Amino acid sequence: MLLVVNDRMLMGERGINGAASNAVMGVVVGVTMVLGVSAVIRAAATAAGAPLPDERFLLVAAAGVTGVLAVPVARGARQGRKRGG
């Protein structure tokens, strides 16, 4: 979604998001990713019969995965904004 709303070829010059909208969307996506990744880690631990990791580990691991995944998305959004439409 972030890539599409920042692509000038798809949305036109006036249709792309501004910096404030992108910042809010980034926070929402980041929080959603952290919650989702921590749930996947808990589910994997339960399925494997392992003890559940503590909350600090979950937060750090989920934030790390989210940060790694955010880099290519941010680059793609930036490239879409630069393209002429």
C-alpha cells in the first residue's frame, strides 16, 4: 500500500501522499509488523514445544525483523515518488 500511494505513475502528481501521511502510515505499519512478528514467534515456540520467549526478546526480535523489512519498502516508495507520471 505504501508503495502504491507514493508512485507518481499510478497516482499522478496530486495523488501521492505527503510526508506527514507517510510518517503516520509508517508508524501504523511498524506497530502492526511488530505485533504480527511477535505472534508468529510465540506460535512457533508453542508448536515446537519450546518455552515462550520473554517479552523483551519478542520486542527486540520483532523490531529487528520489522526494521530489516522496512528498508526495501522505503526505497521502493522513494523510487516511486521520483518517477515522472
